[in-house]
Amino acid sequence: MKLTNLLTSAAMALGLATAAVAEDPTKVGFVYVGPVGDGGWTYEHDQGRKAVVAEFGDKVETVYVENVAEGPDAERVITQMALQGADLIFTTSFGYMDPTNNVAAKFPDVKFEHATGYKRNTENVSTYSARFYEGRAVQGTIAGHMTESNIVGYIGSYPIPEVIRGINSAYIHAKKVNPDVEFKIVWAFTWFDPAKEADAAKVLIEQGADVILQHTDSTAPQAAAQAAGNVITFGQASDMAEYGPKPRVSSIIDDWAPYYIARTKAVMDGTWTSTDTWDGIGAGMVGIGEISDAVPAEVKAEALALKAALADGSYHAFTGPITKQDGSAWLADGETADDGTLAGMNFYVEGIEGDIPQ
Amino acid sequence: MDLSAINPVLLIASLMVAATPLLFAAIGELVVEKAGVLNLGVEGMMIIGAIAGFATAVETGSPLLGFVAAAGAGALLSVLFAILTQFAQANQVASGLSLTLFGLGLSALMGQSYVGVKPPQMEKLNIPVLSDLPVVGPILFGHDLMLYVAIALIAAVWAMIKFSRLGLVLRAVGENHDAAHALGYKVVRIRILAILFGGACAGLGGAYISLIRVPQWTEGMTAGIGWIALALVVFASWKPWRVLLGAYLFGGVTVVQLNLQAAGVAIPVEYLAMSPYLITILVLVILSADKSSAPAALGRNFHASR
């Protein structure tokens, strides 16, 4: 008797479970390059994921995988997500570009969104990125004013257009307010490795840099700057406010939430199409974190004015005259850079020393 | 390219910091190997020390307590190795390797909630007058306490092995455990103590990375330092002062290559990145060309009945 009861209830539970599945929430997958607690890049993508959950509640189911190495391993993880029934998959690092497109070719019914890349081989792949270089222009302005040694240290991750754009933009605007400024660049060849990032920051500080800009994701350079004393830094990808008001004097904040919500909605409504989105300060995808009191009021005002000009489109971060590092002309007076050149940028502007690693 | 931007004093000061985790791990392993035990689990014990020390320092607010916890955690993990090899007579190489894999996995689990957390800072020693001396000040008197502990440990181990009765017993056990047993020494007990010491040292080395050198917690943050320590002990011919030399050489080249990069030297970054490993191994191989050899009983299990 008892056994029959048990079996009946089990069968009922199974029936209920099937009914629940039948409602079929939209399944959204996220592939992260670092841990969600990195306090930078991946943290902000995960905030975007949480915003999607908050917006749609039971109608979505999100899954994510952290610390996915760029390359073949990524392809395995993305395939796994697609096999598990994801309707929409966000792959959030440049190095997932080929894996994303490879998997997308095999799953035509699944929508793929690749961050910071440019390949859309099939109809079910979109790319999206933010114009971080606009934020770099604001940072460069503050850096140029604030540096006393006239040496700005820059921790690069990989020599890809995204990072090179940031270096050029920061340099152009630092140079504009401080003609004597010099950039020292160290390539860490990682997006997230606190030990390497800390070492790089320490070396730059030892060589006289009193401003550290980073294009890597952890807060380790902030900690190194704090230990060194009289050095300022900027939060990268996330606000990193716990290191304010000094060394962290401002930050670039990525805000992916509106985009993630819009794209999820598009999949739900069946209106999703392959697009290429590249938004900046104006659209709110790039935010400038609170400029702290360690920055003099007039510098802060200048930085905010630049931010406003970038936001309303009256000023472009790459406005000529700009000459390339090798001395050849790039932009004539008043000319602005086109998106094609920016997307594939593989040269330094005049004045930056050293070579881009190949 | 501007080599004048490199400040030799700061360079030496920071190479000492870069070398200290290696120093801790290697001197611990040296004692273990002198006792005739080969523990390949250094990396695993280091990373467990790194997370245990980090977590304790964050929870209590005291970096010193963190180091104590790290030593404890490293020793605790090495107990597993001791049980496997000294009582269960398991193969030392296999046990050590599994210890490393286990440590890496366990630390990732323990560290889940500590990613991105800011640890309390360890104060640098600030000796009036001495710390302010030019050149000598930053190099000799401007560091944190643990760096001096590491150097003191090298000196202590050297003196212990060379001059003390304890050192003689340790070497006897490592060279010929049957003879040592016949003389009435407790081979297993001495080896277990050596393994525990090695575990505690590796734990300290790990915590030095997570609490001072970086300071932050990330999965797998020891990044192979444990393996370098193992190689260093061999190439240093089981001599404490050569371990110090090798560690400083490794730390030195690591720091110099970053300095060269920042100074804009036109050498491809990949060559610079591999240089610490190459140069350290090269120098120590040349040094180890003398007669000194491994403890004769290294890696061999002992059982009184045999």
C-alpha cells in the first residue's frame, strides 16, 4: 500500500515537473573569462546577467561558466551550453571569437552574442562592444594633469585593437594637457592574473610612474599603488570604489545590463537579428565613475566637460590632426577616425615609444 | 629604450620580495629530501597555505595570524602524505603528485568566497635611522618581517644540518635508513617530523604570495612556484645557501625582465618571460657540477621488518 502511494506521488511529481518544463523559460548562457568576483570585467557582465534575471523573473533561466580559457576549451564550454538547450549565449571575451563562430555554425537555432569581436560568420551571431576609448580619453586628461613625474604607466593585456585604442586615446588626451608626458607600457599577456598584474604595477612605479592605467581585470594594481603611496589609478571595467578616494581617482564602468535585457527580450519576442553594436558614453554603455576629491576641482571640471562632449557627440576622441608613430599622417585637421580603422587599430600614435608585440 | 630608468636599489629590494615564496618552499623541501623523502606535493601545500593564510588574515584582521594558519594548513595537508608514505608504504612520487592535485582543487573550493577581497596589510619594518639610510636602507631594512624570517630559516637549517646532532641524525636517516634504524633512531618518526616541517614552510611560502606579494586571492595563484622550488633543491645540490642564491637569481631575473620591458628594450616579450627559468637552471646546473649528490635513500620507503 505504502509503496503504491509512493509510486503514485512520484508519478505525479514527474507530471508536475514535465508541466513546468513545458512552460519553457528562455535559457540564457554566459561564458566568462575570469571569476565573477574579479571586481572588474567579469563582475560587470555578471551584474548584467543578474539584471536580466531581475527583469524577467521566472521567464528566463540563466547559466554561467567562470574562468573559461580562451581557445579550444571555450569551444567545448559553448557547445555544452548549446546542447543543454540555451536559446541565447553571451560569450564575453575577445578570445572567444572563433570558438563562438564555430559553435554558432553547428547550432543555427541558438543565438550567439560575442563581446568585443568583429566576426559574424553566420546569421545567428551578433557582436557588441563598448567604446571604452571614450572613457580612456577622460582618464588621459586626468592623468596628464595629475602626473608630477610626467611618467604614466600602462598595463596592457594582449596587443589587440581594443587595448591599443585605449592606449592611443589615453596618450593623445594626456599629451594635450601635458606636452611632457611619457607612457611606459608593460604587456601582461593575461586578462586576469593578480600576481602578474601586481608585479607589472610595481615595476612601473619603481621606474617613476605616478599614474597607473590598467587594461587588465583585477584590483591587484590598485593594491600595489596603494602600498606605494603617492600613485593614482583608475578602476577598470568596474568602479573599484573600495580603493578610492586614492589611489583610485575615477574609473571606467561597463554597463551591460540594458543591452542584455534588450537582447533577451528580442529572443523572447522572436525579433532577434544579427547586429553589430558599439555604444559609448552617450548610450550609457560606458560610465565614468565618480571622480574623487584627490583630483583638483578644475581638472575634475575639465574631465567632466570632455565626458559631456563625448556623450553628446560634439567631440570624437580621435580627432585630427593625428600622426602615426612612424610619422605618416593618419587624420587631417578636424577629421575624425572611422569605425573601420578603429576596430582594426594596430598602430601607436606619434610620441608613444616602443613597439606593439606581434 | 632608457635603461637609466631602472633603479638598481629598488630592483634589488623587489627581487628579494619576489624570491621569498620560493625560498620558504625550497628550504622546507630541502629538509624533507635530506631525510630521504621526496614530496612532490609542494605546490599543493603552498596553495593551501595561500588560501588558509588569506582567509584567516581577512577574518581576524591580522596577517601574522594568517601566516600561523598557513603554516598549520600546509603541515596538516602534509600529514596526508606522511600517512600514505610512512604507514601505508605508498609510492612517494604518486602520493606527492596527488597531493598537489588535491591541494589545487581544495584551495579553489575554500577560496570561493574570497575572490576579490582585500586582505589586511602587513606593516613594513620601520627601524628609525637604519631604514632611512641610502641604498642599504631599502635593501636591508625596508621589508616586511616574513622576508627576514625566510632568510633566518635558511641560516638555521644550514647550521642545523652542518653543526648539530639533529642534523647528523637527519642525514643518517636520509642516506641509509637501515643503518640509522640499527643505531636505534626512529626513522619513521624523524621522517614524519621532516615532512611536517616541509609542509609548514610551503604553507608560509604560499601565504607570502597571497598576503604580501600580490596581495589577493585567485585560484591557482602559486602558478608553479612549488615546482620551481623542487627543481631548485636538486640544482642547489641540497645546500641551503645555494637555495638562497638560486631563489634570488630567479626572483632577480623575473623582476629584471619586467623592468626591461617597461624601459622599452627591444627584446620580444616571450623571450623575456622565459628567461627566469632558463637562467636559473643554467647557473645552478653549472654550480652542481661538483661531487655532491642526492641523499642515498631519497624516495625509498622504509619499513622496520625489511
